[in-house]
Amino acid sequence: MKIVEHSEIIHPAQRVGVFIDVQNVYHSVKNLYNARVNFSQLLKEALAGRPLVRAVAYVAKSETAAGEDSFFEALRKTGLELRCKDLQVYADGAKKADWDVGMAVDAIRMANFLDVVVLVTGDGDFVPLVEYLKWGMGRQVEVAAFGKTTSTKLRESADRFVELDTVPRILLKSKVSRGKTTRRN
């Protein structure tokens, strides 16, 4: 597994909060690998053997997405707390599912109870959050994301970067055979 470390200090007593930008991760994996994310393995990797205080997944609901409820239930069964909001659809047909501000506010609110904040996103818009958590609040900040879709500035600003592309069993690929779709790792 490829891990980029800056000023990393990991010890088993660190209290960890994990904040997952589901749309960012979902679309990265779909576009890069035509696969799905094993969120259970992702959470295990983010924790690195440390105790979990809270794991929150940020999702957008649409009125027409088939299978969305079962996907959300699977996330809950993984141990993730879901924060949901409706997908915004504009008059020109554009759609927006943006949780950046909500995710940032939650991370700041919860930081007083955490030693480590893990952001699961490749979105460079989170660089100011990383810097504030590190320098304004004294927290260790880690980023877990897919290398090809992660902002270089976000990667460099984190205390630890976990390149999810290299984590075993993180991708769930679909195999189509004789009209049936089956899951395989």
C-alpha cells in the first residue's frame, strides 16, 4: 500500500473521526475503475487500528436513483452515520450534490473530541479545512482518497495521505457473465 507521510504520528490511543465525501469517492471509483467502493475496508484502513469516535458519510438523495435506499442501508451497516440532503436540480438540468460546507462544519465541531480527523475526499476545496484543523486546532489531519483524482495541494497539506488505489480489497468490481452480475474483489 502506498502511503505518503508528512509529520505522521500514529498510536493506538488516538481518537479518530472519519468524514466521507461519498459522491467524490463513488464517482472517482466509478470513472477510474468501473467499480464500487468497499466502504467497510475503507473505514478499517482509515482507522489504522485506532478507536473510532464517529464516522460520517455525506450523501445526496435523488428522487429517481434506483437502488439508492439499499446503498444507503449498506453504508449504515458498515457503521457509518449518514448525513443526507436532496440532490439540487437546476432549471437548466444541472445537478449539484455538494456537502463541502456541511462536512467542514461537522469536522470542526467534532474536532474537540478527536485527536485525528480523517477526510475521505480528493477535493482540493478542503485544503483550508485541513490547515485550520492542523494549525488552528492542533489536530492531526489525514486524507484518504484515490491518487489520480486527488488534489495535489490537499495531499501535501495532510499529515498523512492514504492512496486508496493501493489498498487491497477496497474495490468491488462487477463481473458480467451469462446475463448475471456478480461481485468479486
